[in-house]
Amino acid sequence: MNIAEKRKILNIFTFLLIFSLILQSCGYRIYTKADLPFQELYFRNVENLTLEPGLQDKMRKIAYQTLIDNGFTLTSSASRVLDIQIKNYRLITLSEIGLNTVEYQIVMEVKAILYDEKGNKIKEFTPSSPFTTFFRTTRDLPNVIANKELAIDSLIRDICDDMVRKLIFDKEEKHEE
């Protein structure tokens, strides 16, 4: 081996060593399905307590996919039952140009409730509520509606990611009813 090859191997080894030290020191850890506090879940209900139509359908679709993507098996015979309530939805005007709104803020508050198989409440949490997102738009109505729908989808994805994180990592506490 010549000096250039030794230097190349040393550089690769140094890079891998530094990369592994950074990765381990940042608190990242790979979790498998076996690390989940429970593996099966019955995703029962999404209740929309707001006046915005269709939020429950979007929430159900995105939450379902997020739960599956994070290793949960969704079945009606599971020992854990999850319900979601969309408690608040606000579309706020942030800026106007010539009496036309060009920037909006969407605020959404959600509550998730986890039950055991007997219907006893195990955990109730609000995924870092309220969640907020922003979108800008032009004057034409189809563009406003399309941008609003994209912003709502992004917001619900963030809410579902936070909800799953809390399902996995927060301790379960029995609530007496």
C-alpha cells in the first residue's frame, strides 16, 4: 500500500468515527416495532368539534397512515383504543393588499384519548397544541382554496407525528372515572 491509499483509508475511518460519535451523542436512537409500548391499536373515532367541514376525514386518513408508518398494527381487536377530537380550528388573516388577504395563519387544537380494552381512560393528551401554520396566496379563489388545503394537510401531518411521538414515549397513567 502506498501513502495515498493509506491516507484515503485513514480519512474514511476518521469520517466514520466522527459520524458515529456525532450520531450517538445527539440522542438519536433507532427504535423497532418491539420497542413500542404496545403494538396493536384500534383507531376508533375522529370527532370534529369545529365548523370546518372535512377536517375529520383528513385527520383520520393522515393519522391512520402515520400510525402504520410508525409500526402500529391497526385492528378492531386491539387492547388499546384511540379517539381524536379536533377541538379548535381558526383561519386568521395576517396581511392584506388592497382589501385582499394575501397571508393566512391556520391554528388547530387537537386532543387524543387512549383507552384500554374495558373503556377506561389511560391517557389524554394534546399534541403540543395549538399547532400553527402559515400560507401565502394570490387573489384568485381556486389558488386560495388549494393553498389552504395543502397547509391543512401539512398541519395535520405535524399534529399526527407529535401524537405518535407522545403515544410511544410518554408514560401511561391510569385515570379513575
